[in-house]
Amino acid sequence: ADKHRLSVAPMMDWTDRHCRFFLRQVSRRVRLYTEMVTTGAVLHGDRDRILGFSEAEQPVALQLGGSDPEAMARAAAIGADWGYAEINMNVGCPSDRVQSGRFGACLMAEPATVAACVAAMRAACDVPVTVKSRIGIDDRDSYEELVAFIDTVAEAGCDTFIVHARKAWLSGLSPKENREIPPLRYDVVHRLKRDFPHLTIAINGGITSLDAAEAQLAHLDGVMIGREAYQNPWVLAEADRRIFGEDGPVRSRRDAIDGFLPYVEANRSRGVPLGSMTRHILGLYQAVPGARAFRRHLAENAHRPGAGPEVLRAAVDLVEAAIEQRRAA
Ligand code: FMN
């Protein structure tokens, strides 16, 4: 039950393997999620590229997008074979592209389909199968409809739900607007936990500090942080100690970079562009002296052909110079 106490949300284009490897330098315990991967990509795509990850990222959950039980089952089995610690079904993403494939948030209107997927996935693999949903969609946003959804999917064997505490509008709002405009309703998710005490219920949406996470944990089993963990990864610095009661892996941002550098060097020598790794750490120094110099140095130099780890080292030197200057002033 402890496993979901704190996690970082699945975010397309953001939580790729490089991002996750870096976040793992900041917290050993926080559970990490992949970007959403469609069943089509898993079944027919380049699996090394789509599913490859480092053991050091564990625990990592693979998030799948799809609605065909048979395809979901095959994709889940493949994900489990690749070593993912959990398979999560996306029932929260409202984008058009996703709707036309009939998966994501539109499936909140089809609890039986989600239940069939969960049952098939559970039969096909040994790792836990979880669901990430919203609290409702469009005009189908009554508490009774949400309860019916959870009931049906739990009946199929899903015992862990991560609930983004706002509804989604399937038309009229962009995915980005759908993360900002519908109001957050934490009370609805708290009520779910009271009504389904035997289920593991984690909350997501608008949580931007460990203080806020701890406040949620008074009501719920888990908290999932999305944008803040990406834009300000240092928010996780005290997570292992405060949320899991263990020492964390690092004491400073500099330690986190030192942990990342050997990985960056190894991947550079395999031809991975520096910028595709360092783009995920631009916010590391958010709100401390040197933050702007760090971000700008990486943004301007990391994408140059041939850029290597020295660019990252130089960015850190700029931060240290700024701190030194502040101290001297
Ligand atoms: N949610 C998913 O379930 N699957 C995704 O692939 C996914 N991609 C996202 C990409 C971006 C860039 C962002 C900002 C969000 C994405 N989300 C996705 C939604 C997040 O998982 C999360 O539910 C949402 O951002 C609310 O949490 P937050 O307020 O802590 O950011």
C-alpha cells in the first residue's frame, strides 16, 4: 500500500527515460511513470526505443493507452517482460488524437471496456495493473457515475486508482486547458477513499510541494505530482525522508548532477544528443542564485552538434560562480 505514497505523473514528451534517470538521482523512492505508450506502439513499434529503460530507474510503471482488451493484454505482458513494476491504464488524457483511437478520458464513459481491459491485462501479466482517471467527463460528472466507474473497474481486479481531481471536457478545451480550467475537486477524491477504504486511492492535480502532499496523505494512500516535479525537480529532494522515512540519495543539487554525469557521459558516447538529456534538468536550480545562467547555458549550448558533458559541467560552474558572488556581496 506504501508503494503509491508518492509518484511522478506520466507526461508525454517529458517523463522519458533520461528524465526518469535524473529524477531518480533526487529521490530513490518516488514511483516513476513512463510517458503514455499506445498498444499499437508496443505491439508494432521499435521496442528498444519505446520500452527501453535502466534498472536504476526502478520502480517504474509503464502507462498504456488503448481500449482493446486483447491488445492491452499483449502490451501489458510485453511491458512486464521488459521489467516494469506496474502497468497503468490511461483513462485521463482528453486529447483529440487519443479520442479517435478511443482511449484516454473518453473511456470514463465506458466502464465495462476499462474493466475488460483490466481483467485481460491482469490475466496476462504478474505485475500490478492500475488505472489513472479523472473524476468525470463532460456532463457525466456526478459522483454516482464516478462510483459506478470505480465499482466496475475494481470488480475486474484493479485495486489502485490514481485520480486526477478534475473533470475533463472532451471537446472545446485543449489538453493543456484541460489541466487548468476545470476546477480541482480534492473533496471528491477524499470521498472516494472514504467510500472505498479497501482500495488504494492516490490523488493527482495541482500538488506542488511536499507540505501539500503530506496534507493529502492524511486522507489518501498516495499523491502523484506532475508538472511541478518536472519544472522544479528539487521539490522531491526531501521526499525520501519526509514521505518514506528514509535517507535520500543526495544533499545538494550538485550531488544530483554528479549522479547524472556518468549516465550523460555513457549515453553521449552511444550517440545520444546531450540536449535530449539536459532538457529535463533546466529547472533544477529554480529560485536559487544562478538559475537563469544555468538554464540559459544549457538551452544555448546543449543542442549544438557534438556538445558533450563539458557543457553541463560549465553550467554548474556558472551556478557556483553566482552563489559565490552572492556570498561575497
Ligand atoms: N497524463 C497521462 O495520464 N498520460 C500522459 O501521457 C500525460 N502526458 C502529459 C504531458 C504533459 C506535458 C503534461 C503537463 C501532463 C500530462 N499528463 C498525462 C497529465 C499528468 O499526468 C497529470 O495528470 C496532470 O499534469 C495534473 O497533475 P499536475 O497538476 O501535478 O501537473
